[in-house]
Amino acid sequence: MLDEVKNTRASLWISASAGTGKTKNLIDRILSLLLNGAEPSHILCLTYTKAAAGEMLNRLSGYLNHWQQSADSTT
């Protein structure tokens, strides 16, 4: 499945048991899309629970905040 996750030119559906790395794979894919110029408004991620959506938001926000702080410290 790793090759499919890395291919950001196609849509992807991930279904797996808890603790298998779904959220990490989705966050890695979103970050890759953003780094390659995708518009944030063109990225859609669906989850089954508000808790999962919150976890994705927290992780993504953490990465983006870290990148912003790193960029701010180099200027």
C-alpha cells in the first residue's frame, strides 16, 4: 500500500484496523500534496468519527506550525 499512498496523482481510500498507521499515512500524503503545490481547498479527507478528524487536524496543525516556526527562525 505504501506506493499507493505516495502516488499523489490519484485519489486514495484507506481502510484498516485501529493502530495500523492510517492517520500517519493520510497526514504524510496531505503534507506531500501541499509541498507539491496543491491548493488546500482541493484536498478532501473523510473520517468516520469526529475524534479521528480531530486527531488528523491536530497532527497536521502540529507539522504546519513547526514548519512556520522553522521558517520564521531562519529569516
